[in-house]
Amino acid sequence: MRHDGSVTEPVFLESVAAEIEAHVGGSGWDRPPVLFALVRADRFAADEPDTAAKLGLAEGVGDALTPIEQEDLPDGPLDETLAQIAWPDSVGGCALSQEIVMLPPAAEAELADVDAAAAAASSHPERREARLVVAVLRDGSSASVLRLRSTDGGDEALLTGPDLAPNLAAALLATLE
């Protein structure tokens, strides 16, 4: 969803976010955040023909987005790390996969102290762990997918929504400015 409320490429971008979630999920749980550049395949093929050929991309592939996993993020607060990132014009968007802890609304309301909330949430008996992927494009469109970690060893269905993590979407958009 664009910041002006109009919708552009929601299903397309949601598919990219789901592809990233599947890729990261293939390595299992308990992973640090993973950042991806989103590059238009045709531009990537034109700018980096050798690399594009190794990836099976050729010119004329259209404007499909190719997610390119970046190097590991440095340790430290994620918001501070994202604030230091600036993408070149050749990057059309970016995405971040991050594991989070979710609480029911009633339990969340009990956590008044924001500084202690993370520690309290991670040990709360009603917590749910999840993998969140947020993808954004330079035009302001965004998509989010969330997979809950099952308590019985499997994975639950993929949940989608444009506003699952609006603050993270805003932080990712700022890296594209």
C-alpha cells in the first residue's frame, strides 16, 4: 500500500515477500534479521550481465523483482542499523526478514514499560514466535507476510497484510530515499 492510500502491485510485492519468507524459512528458525535488495530483473540483467546469466536471468525478463540477500547485518539495534543504510538508484526496493515475539492484546496492554517489554514478552506464557517479512518499493508500496512458529514443530499458514508492521515498512522506505 502506498503512503497516499492507493494500492500498487500489492499481490506482486506480496509474492516476493512470500518467496523471501520461504527462502529464509528453509534455513530454519532462530536466525538473525536478513536484509534483501529488490532489483528489477531487466535492469539487473542490463547492469550485471555476467551475474544475471549465472542466476538464470536474461534481458527482456520484464520488471519482475529479484531479491538479493545482503551480507549479515551488524549486531545492535535494528532501527539504528537501518538508519545507516542507503541504497543506490539501481535498487528498486528492499525487504527484511525478522523473527519476532507476538503477544495477545490483553497481555500486550500489561507491558507498560517499553524498555522492559522485549524481555517480558520473550518469557510471557502466551507469547507466539513468528517470522515477519516486510518488502517495500521506492514508490511507497509495501507488503508484509507473517508465519507463526508452530508449538508442535511444524509451521503454520502464511498470513498476509499490508499493515502488519507499519513502523518497519517506514524504516525500510527511509533507506530508499
